[in-house]
Amino acid sequence: MTRTVVCGVSDALAGIKDGATVLIGGFGMAGMPTILVDALIAHGATDLTIVSNNAGNGDLGVAALLAAGRVSKMICSFPRQSDSYVFDELYRSGKVDLELVPQGNLAERIRAAGAGIGAFFCPTGVGTPLAAGKEVRVIDGREYVLEYPIRGDVALISAHIGDFAGNLLYRKTARNFGPVMATAADLTIAEVSKVVEVGEIDPEAVVTPGIYVDRIVERAARSAHSEEV
């Protein structure tokens, strides 16, 4: 089935509700869908649970969403770094909750949601506060913690090239969480640098098949923040 490329970002975010869980791609600002995040701020949805690698950089992307007061909870691996002052202030004042998830666990919990896996055992976090309240099982003499999938109502991701069928090709490290997030949400929206005709992307190079992508927004001009090597 041919997908529709949505030209207006406001149309692309239609239907996102208050209280939604939103998966946002990006490793820092590499692969951050800044146009979609800015549109989400304008959209007005609030009380959001945001799942991302970190809790924002400076005043851009996830940090801008936090600063706008739209986020009630962050699920991430790196909530604190030199430029995460927006999240730091909100968290210390009790205005946003945090679920800290080791990076490998975060990726696997999202992947598990897309793969239909009910839960899995992982050794990361054993013997630390991150395992508190979780089932621990000994397998082949080693302790493992039971982890559950993280599924989103919406995934906002960034890719380099998309076609009219929704197939996506990423650019270097900007790929990061995009492929797993695309599979793990009820609604996946991708912003891309360029939209091409079906068949112009080598099928062997397609990373995210169009079956996982619902809406595409083409960036009018390349953003310095959205694609980094």
C-alpha cells in the first residue's frame, strides 16, 4: 500500500492525545527529530511520558519539550550531562518523574515491544537499585533480572531518506534508536531530509520497512541538529 507523505507537520501529529507515551529517537542531537518535537510542542499534548536516550540537550529537542511543561515522566538512560539543565531543574523541583534504564536494556525493551516479546531476563542491573522490586532468577548459575517491553503510543524518529511507501534509510550514527522505535509504537512518524519515489532506495539498503511507518514529513531544509555523523 502506498503511504502518504504528510507535508504539514501539524497534520502529521494529528491524533496525539494527552497522557501519551512518546518514543523519541536520537543519541544526543544525532538523529533527533527536532522538527517533529517542535511540532509536538505546538500541538499542545501534555502529561506525556517521553522515552529517549537522554533527557535533552541545552534548549533543543526533548529539552524544549520539557521546558514547555508537557512532560510528566522521562524514561531514559542518561538524564544528567553538562547541558541537561532543563531536566535537572524540573526533576529536583519534583515536576517530572524519572525511570532510569541502562542503555542496552532500553534498546532491548523497545525492541522486545516491536517483536512481540512479553518479557526477558537480563543480567544488567543485578545487585543495584535498578533491580529493586523486580523478579530475579538464576539461569546457568548467573542472576538475571526480569524486564518488560516499552511500547509507545507514538514514535517520532528521524531518517535520511524515505520513499512514498514509507521505507527509510538512515545516515550513520543518526540511525541509533530509530529502527527499534519504529516497530514499537502504534503510530510512527518520521521526518526525513528527502522523499524519493518507490524503488529509488536499494531494497538491500532499506533499514526500516514502510510497514512500520505511518506518516512522513520532509524537512524543507537540512537541520544542523538533526543529522550528525
